[in-house]
Amino acid sequence: MSHDNISQLGEFGLISRLTTSVTTGQGVLTGIGDDAAITQLSPGMQLLTSTDMLLEDVHFRKRWHDPYSLGRKSLAVNLSDIAAMGGIPRWALLSLGIPPDLTLDFLDEFSAGFLAMATEHGVTLIGGDTCSSKAGLTISVTIMGEQYPQQIIRRSGAVCGDEIWCTGTLGAAALALQLLEGGAGRTQENEAIMTRLLDPAPRVSVGRALSEAGLVSAMIDISDGILADFGHIADLSGVGGQLFAECLPLPGEQCQIGQAEGRQARERALTGGEDYELCFTARPDNHEKIASLAKKCGVAATPVGIVTDSKNVVVCDSHGTPLDMSRGGFNHFS
Ligand code: ADP
Ligand code: MG
């Protein structure tokens, strides 16, 4: 076949091209091809369902996001939601609005990236929808996972006195976006940072391990910065919290930089988007077990704060003194 553009393929040609290398997987009774997929939950487990949309020029730009990574990320951001519930990801639906000028190469790469991420996490693509779009590429992914009811972690379980933790490092994706917006290209030197934005790693195994070990009380994935996302835990749990600015794990590349940049790095860690790390709360006596379990999963876990019975989430210095964020910055760091 040597189709060089999408319209020659037609809708059904396109669907079969997108899905030829899809294999079957756990719980899939009927996958792609019928009017609806048929799946079977594992005995005793409940269904977790989440969906996320990626719109061209809103969530991604073709000049920054290569199609293979974009395919990976489209599924990764959904996997991150299953991870945040302590779930086991199983099935995904992929719906695409495709502009007529999109190349087949782009689509092939996108699909290869999506399916590679799916394979890495044991997810089967069981269906979707394919339409033509008049306004840019639209990607909508629905993911389904499962877990035993008593091991599903909600946002609402945090208790006063719990420690607040996060996985990995925070602020790298926001730094990458800042670099790209400033006109920087992807280079060997900034590849690690760029990867955090363009090809994030969803924390599925550590999220699942923590919940199955019964170690955490509430969990969320960090897509809008830990300040906002821990805020959701606080709201739904009816608690407050102190986040210790100096405890925030910053990406390695940012550790040896000057004070002004250190302040920006902490701001990015608190408020930057798209890190897709996990934020969770846990009783202090689980501290050692959490640290060693995370290590076993190959991910750092860092205590970054404490749940309080106030109604606010505040950022503090190492003495517990709240930092003034009201004037568009963290003045103690300047
Ligand atoms: P219908 O007309 O019933 O919506 P379609 O012709 O759109 O069916 O789809 C045929 C089959 O291909 C269905 O099983 C559907 O789930 C699947 N499918 C369509 N588009 C995609 C896609 N982008 N990715 C995966 N599966 C898809
Ligand atoms: Mg359809």
C-alpha cells in the first residue's frame, strides 16, 4: 500500500490501519470490530473509568510534540488517573478527530506510540471512533481499570496529622513548556526535562502498590501543580495542609542553580502543570514502609507536608512560617 494521504484511505481503511497491531488482553471477550466491546471484570473488583481530551493548540502543538510521544502521552495522562485511584489499568477507547491535512506517517507514529504505552501497562485498545475534523487534531481517550473496592483510594480520605507525599520530582514539565515557549528546541542537554513534558511516565505501579499495601489515605495525580491538586484532596477530605517549600523534590538539573532560579523552580514545583506525579497522604507510622515500597517500584517518594485541621492549604518555610504568595511570588525565596 502506498497511500500518502488520509482521504484516500477512507474511514474504514483508517480504522484498520490504526488498529491492525492491536492484540487482545485480560478480560476482553470482544474487542474492536463489533458495535460495542465486551469486557469482564476480575471477580470481586469494581470498574474505574476516566476520560481525557487532548486538543491541538490547546494541549499540544504539532511543532513541539512528535507524533510517537503524543500517542504515548494521550494514554499516559489517562493511566495517571487510574494510578491515582490505586487501580489496575485494563482497557482503553481512542476517539480521533482528524484534520484532512494530517499525514499518514503522523497517524502511524501516533498509533505506534499509543499502542506501545498500552502494552507497557497491560492495556488493551477495545474501540473508539474516527471522524474528520475541521479544526485541528482532536484526541479523546477513555480508560477503564479495576480494583478491589477496599483498595480504591479516593481524594476524600486524608486525616489531620497525615503526612503529605509526592512521587518523583515536581516542576520539570512546566520548565520544559517555558523553554519551548521561549523558542528553545529539543537538545541533548535538555532532553531529560523535555521528556517530562512530552513523554511523561504515569506512576501506575507505585500507585497500585501503595494502595494494595493499604498505606495511603487519599491520593490524586498532579496535573495542575501540587498546591492546587493537594487542595482538591483537602477540599474533599475536609482538612487543610502545610506544604514545606524547601522539601519539594526538584528535578536534578535545577538543584545547582542560583537563588532566584531556585525560587522559580519552587514556584514551578508548586503550581506548574503536567507533572503527572502522584500526591498522597498517609499516617506518619507508615513512613518507612512507603519509602521502601516506592524504592522497590523504582520511584522516589518524598514527604512534602502535613495535613492539618485548618481549612487552608499553606506553603511554609522550614520553620513552619507561612510564605506570602499573595503578591505573585514566594517572597522568602527572593
Ligand atoms: P460505529 O459506526 O458502530 O460507531 P465504527 O465504524 O465507528 O462503528 O467503528 C468500527 C469499530 O472500530 C468499532 O469496534 C470501533 O470501536 C472501532 N474503532 C473506530 N475508531 C477507532 C479508533 N480510533 N481506535 C480504536 N478503535 C476504533
Ligand atoms: Mg463510530
